[in-house]
Amino acid sequence: MIRFDKASVTYPGGVVAMKDLDLEIGDGEFVVIVGLSGAGKSTLIRAINGLVPLTSGGLDVNGHDVPNLSAKGRRQLRAEVGMIFQGFNLVDRTTVLNNVLMGRLPRVPLWRTLIGKYPDEDIQIAAKALDRVEILDRAYVRATNLSGGQRQRVGIARALAQEPKIVLADEPVASLDPPTSHVVMKYLQQISRDLGITTIVNLHFLDLATAYADRIIGLRNGELVFDGPGSEADEHTFRDIYGRSLTADDTMAKQAAL
Amino acid sequence: MSDSPLRLPPKPKPSPWTVGLSLGMVVFTVVCARTVGFSFSGLVEDLGRTNPVAQGLVDISWGEMFSERSRRAFLETLQMAVIGTTAGAVVSLPIALWSTEVGNPYLIPRVLLRSFNNVVRAIPDLLWAGLFVLGVGIGALPGVLALFFFSMAVIVKLTADTLDGIDMGPIEAAKASGASHTQMLRTAVVPQILPAYSSYVLYDFELNLRASAVLGLVGAGGIGQRIDFFRGRGDWSKLWGLVLMFFLVVVVVEWLSVKIRRRLV
Ligand SMILES: Nc1ncnc2c1ncn2[C@@H]1O[C@H](COP(=O)(O)OP(=O)(O)OP(=O)(O)O)[C@@H](O)[C@H]1O
Ligand SMILES: [Mg+2]
């Protein structure tokens, strides 16, 4: 379980990106965060695995007291939390398998990492993760030689290889075309359902959000302005979250039609 | 459609900076040449005179190219270059990593390491060799030590510059997955720089091979020491034989190295 307790983040420079946030996310939920650019979506996601430190308030993630973790404790927390990025963040020059094995690092001794020889059981876990996103046949291909959608599937596999309890995805489909976006979203949804992984996704497009979210969280200027089931969110809800009327840019289907 | 010639926008004039700098360079060169007493007529006169060094080139000693002792000297040169390069390359990778921001979050050790490497680089290889000859005596050992330090300076500098421009995405991913700092460096950083680093190591090997010919002049072993021996005796035909052989070795090694490096990057 994830619990924010009056949590705030003020960046150096004075921008308040999270303001007195109270929020609870239960195990296995599939949550989508929406909000305008600069609303604080990335900040919320990055606070969960300690990439962005809180400036005040509390945050508990599966029993980890995030604001008061030691360096070692933070690594242990991160080992339980997989992360998926907009820009994939793969090592282009190495193989798909090596990229996925990055998810096993916290469980692998340093000397094995240095010589690049991973235990068989970790390779098996990586292979299983690749198989889940149906890209196992590309295991020994270099990451550069994949399409955008395939690269994001490798990104998902890397997160899965951690055997995580939580997966965070910061705009995972923003660099992909609409059909590929749906493929990636379906994998995320299916993985969350099959493995009971709590999944938190930042999305830009409202139609994607309503299509996949069990629960939608709306942010504006670092504050929670909406929290409800995906089925309940309609155009009015989004107008409230955005504080403006909707445009074609806000939905993937309409934008693709432009 | 007519083929009337397209009119280009007015051509920009060369900037005053370019003009000024070029003029300055020409003046500077002329002034330098005069102060060191260089003159073309003198050069032509000197070349025209029969001199024993030039005569040695005509009577080049082909036999010396393959004599037993020369072969041993060449082998020593190659061994010195290989050992100096390999040892330098091994220590250079961690030093380069620890002297950049991605590899070392601590400012002061980073600055110290960079400064240390700048000092090492400021000392030319020949001076290193001279110092080590004084320290450990004449032979291949001071040569290898000089090449080691010289290699370190070259490879660390080039690799550190490459490290400043790498993709930060994988580093973020490694951190987010709970990797330790060293694991992050090994899995997210090293694969990105490995091709460039290998290419620098090969390039450094070329430099070391050439340098080893000069190192012998101060007594630091290898083919240079044998060249110096013939120079001392005034045996120019044998000297030219060695120089020609050395030239061929360097050409072959460079040709191979360039081919390999092209495949790397
Ligand atoms: N490292 C930083 N230093 C200073 N200010 C930052 C930093 N990161 C984000 N901000 C500011 O904090 C606010 C929230 O940023 P955040 O990245 O969380 O928004 P977002 O909702 O993810 O936006 P986007 O949709 O553009 O990704 C913005 O005003 C941003 O400019
Ligand atoms: Mg963002």
C-alpha cells in the first residue's frame, strides 16, 4: 500500500509541485494520473521510489518510510518498485536481455555484475519477463534495432524482471503512435491483473485514461482535484481537472484524426 | 518552367575575427622563423652539399633491417608498447569514470583526480622516460613506465570527454531499479563508452609505438636505443635501414588499427 500524508514537494527555485497531498493507493490497483503539463504528475510518481525527495509530510510505500530511508533502504525500496519511462531509457548498445537483466541488479552480487555473468535463475526470470511481453525471440538483438513499441515492451520487461510489487510508468506511450500505445497499455493492464501489481501511470490523453484506468487521479498545480473510478470520469470531470475546455490535443483518437 | 538561374542571398563577408586571426598567424610565423634564423636559401645550400647522413640513405643497409639484434630490438619495442598500453588502459577506465560527474558524485575527489591527470598529461613522454631512466636505470623498464603514464594521460582524457556526452536515461533506469553505484556504472555507463574507449586504446597503441622509437634516445630501451647506437657510431646506412624498417612496422600497425577502429565506432 502507498500512503501520502500531507506530502509536499517544493523544488529548489520555489516551484511547489506537490501541495499537502493526502492519498492512499491499495495493493493491485491500476491508477492513472492526469493533469496539465506542470501539474505535478511526474513529481508524484518519482516521489514514490524516492527519485524526488519530499520537502515535508509523510510517505509510506509497502512499509518503507520513504522520507527517512538510508541509502541502502532506498535501494531496497527501489528493488520492489519497477519504473517505465517515456524515453524507454534502454542501453542502446547492448542486447535486449542485458537490458532486462538490469532489473535483477539488486539481487546479483557485484562481482557477477562486473564480469557480466548472471546466475541462470536470474536469466530465467528475465526470459519470463520478455515472454510476458512477447518479445523473447529478440533477446539477443541490440536494443537499437527495435521499433519504439518493442523498445517500450523491453522497458516493461525490465521492470517486471524486478518481480516488483509496484510499477510506475511516467508517460509510457507519449513517444508512440496510437495503435502501439494501445498495445503497450494492454500489456500494462494485463500484467497488473495477472500478477496483482499495483500500477500507477501518467497519461496525457484522456481517452486512454478512461479506457484503461480502474481509478483516475486528477492533479492541478500540485493539488489533488479529482479522485474516482475511471468509469465515472467524463468530459465535465476533465474540464474541472484542466480548468479549461477540452481540445483535440487532449484525446489520442481526435489528435490522430487531425 | 524556365531555367532562369536562382539568385542566392548575398554572400556573408568573412568576419573580422577570421581575417584578423589569419593575418596574425602569418605575421607570427614569419617573426618566429626570423628569430630562429631560418632561411630558405640556407636550407637549399645545406641539402645540396654531400653529407654522410644523406649518403647513408643512398647506401641503405637492407641487411640491418632483418639482423638478429634488430629483430630483438623491434620485438622489445612492440612488447614495451603492448605492456605500456595495456597497463595504462586498465587503470584508465576507472580513473576516467571517477573523474566525471556521472561516475563520481563527490566534487573534491573528482577535481583532485582531474588535476592529477592534467599534470600527468602536461609532462611529455620523453621527459617521463628521462625521469624513469634516472630513477630505475637504463633499459626497457623505464620505457614501459613512461608509456604507462603517457597512456593513462591520453586515454583518461579522451574517455572522460566521451563520458560527459552520454545518454543519462539508462543511468536513471539503473538507479530506479535499485542498482548500486558501481553496478550502475558497469551496466548503464560502460556499455555506452566501450566502443569509443577501445578505439582510444588502439589509437594510444599507435602513439606508443611511435614514441618508443624516441624513448630509446634517452636510454629507455627498444628500437630507439639501437638507432641511437648507430647514430653515435656515425653508421648512417645501418641507421637508415632501421628507420625504414620502423616506418614499415608503424605503417602496417596504423593501417590495421584504423581498420579495426572504423568497425568499432
Ligand atoms: N528538477 C526540477 N527543478 C525545479 N523545478 C522542477 C523540477 N522538476 C519539475 N519542476 C517543476 O515542477 C512542476 C511540476 O513538474 P512535473 O514534472 O511534476 O509536472 P508534470 O505534470 O509531470 O508535467 P508534464 O506533463 O510536462 O510532464 C513544474 O512547474 C516544473 O517546472
Ligand atoms: Mg512529467
